[in-house]
Amino acid sequence: MKTIIAAYSGVLRGTGSSILSALQDLFWLSKSKVEKQLQIISVLQWVLTFLIMGVACTLILMYILCTDCWAIAALYLAWLVFDWNTPKKGGRRSQWVRNWAIWRYFRDYFPIRLVKTHNLLTTRNYIFGYHPHGIMGLGAFCNFSTEATGVGQKFPGIRPYLATLAGNFRMPILRDYLMSGGICPVNRDSIDYILSKNGSGNAIIIVVGGAAESLNCTPGKNSVTLKNRKGFVKLALRHGADLVPVYSFGENEVYKQVIFEEGSWGRWVQKKFQKHIGFAPCIFHGRGLFSSNTWGLLPYSKPITTVVGEPITIPKIDNPSQREVDFYHSIYVDSLIKLFDKYKSKFGLPETEVLEVN
């Protein structure tokens, strides 16, 4: 019992060593095996959070309303109404949550690395364009919503905000969990607030390709959906926020997906979901919970290396013309391609590999 309590207290304090030593005493396992199991658990909890936490918490809350504990659910719902607009105003990040030991095990499972190429000024605001989306954007989450890869140390004075679907912030409990990591809705109200009313030193990370890009991600393929994605450039111009291209090598390698051809019934269903709900359902698989030779929801243990490129200085233009948007968008695309070409051979790709821009 003491060992279980010690492990639990290690989670609360964010000390991985306490968890490790307690589990070793409890199960008589080698250090490497305990570490591997903790890595699997840490990744599994995030996969389940991504897939079902919002719906599960909503159903649990509805159930509690029908029990003798209904007052607890009613109090939370009252708080939810009062706190409804918080995600649009920068959220409510927690350094304690961002520094949980579980994120370090999450990082080491793949492993995930963050590579800094240039300094960022704390007197400027930034919009990071993250590519590619992958199935779950695991590199984006680990690098910018936790401190596991040292984003706060690599970019001192910069506050990262990972932007994701606004619908996630309508889900009870899930919204609070996401906000604790510095995650915000990817809508104009939220981005405008962070870039105009939250001082300087803010960096909003937008997965530019979104759901459309996720439909085409598959191992061995390096392609981005970017040609007609110009809204983030317009936002940067309106606020004078510098654009920073970011490429995550290995993001597409951790899951295998069934790719439906354009015009097929499967792609038609995916596009309808994307249009009306905001996300596109993918048929994908990773490895099993107990064996890497079976299918399951766990991603494959493939390295993900996220490279943060050189910032592009953007002027502040209150009402940018389409010509101005197109001009800076072309500069951004060129910078992303140069970033990919410069680092591709360092992270396992052949010199002949070309980044496909759709």
C-alpha cells in the first residue's frame, strides 16, 4: 500500500523517480521494463483523451444529474456557464500540469524532440504554422502543450498556445484539461484576443492543414495542405505577428491509415463530417497494447523531430489586400520548403525527398 501511495504522490509532484521506484518495489520489474510500461500508459491516456474524453465526461455528467449526487453536477454546470468564455480569452494554463512527469514518459515513448534554429524576441508575437497534421498532432501537443521537450527553456519569455477545434471547449472537463496545457480554440475571437490583448511574447501554434491534411497522412509521405490556406497569413498581417514555419519529421509515421481516393464513398463521408462537424473521421491503426505486432490504438514508437524555423517579419496592416496576403503566403511556403530541404537528411530522409505542397 505504501508503494502505491508513493507512486501516486510522485504523479502529483511531477517526480518520475518516485513513480519508477515505487513500481519497481511493487512488481519486481527491471527499470527498463517499468519505464516502458509507464511510457505506454502515458501515451494511452492521451490517445483516449483525444478520442473519447469529451463524450465520456458529458455522459457521466448527465448520469450524475440523475442520481442523488445531482448537486455536484449542477454546481459544475453553473461554473461552466460562468466560465464559458475563458477559452476565448487565453484560457487558464497551469505550469504544474505542463510539468507533469507523465509527459516526459510520453516524450520518451517515441521519442519526441524539439529543435530550435533561431531566437525569438519577447517583444514580438508569433504565429507558428505546424506541419504536417498527422492523425493526432502528437508532436504539436508534446512540444507546445507540455514542458517535456523544454519549449520554455529553448524559447524563454515566449508563451505557446496550441490552437485546436473550438468544439472541444464545449465538452465538460475536457475543456479544463486542455486549457491547463495552454491549448486554445482555433477561432478568430481567441486568436485576436491573444495577439492584441495579452501583451507580447505570445506564440499561437496553428496546425494549418487541419482535418483535410489528416486524410492524406500516411507513413513515407511528406505532403502538406497549404496552397489555399491563407487565413493564418491574414491574421498575422492584421496583428503584425511574425510567421514561423514548423515541420515535424516523423509525424506521419506513427499511425497507418486507410486512404480513400477522391470521389469514393469513403472520402465523401469524410468530407461531409469535416464540413458540418469540423473534423474528418479517419480509419487508422497503430500497435496493440501488449504487442507491437498486433493492431491497436497506440501509435508506433517512431521518432518525431519538430524543427522550429526562422521567423518571417510581418508588418501590421489593419485591412490587408489579397495581393498582400498572397505575397506573404508565398514567402511562407518558400521558407517551409527550405526548412524541410535543410533538415530532411538529418532526420532520416533521402536528399531526393521532396515536400509536396497541395
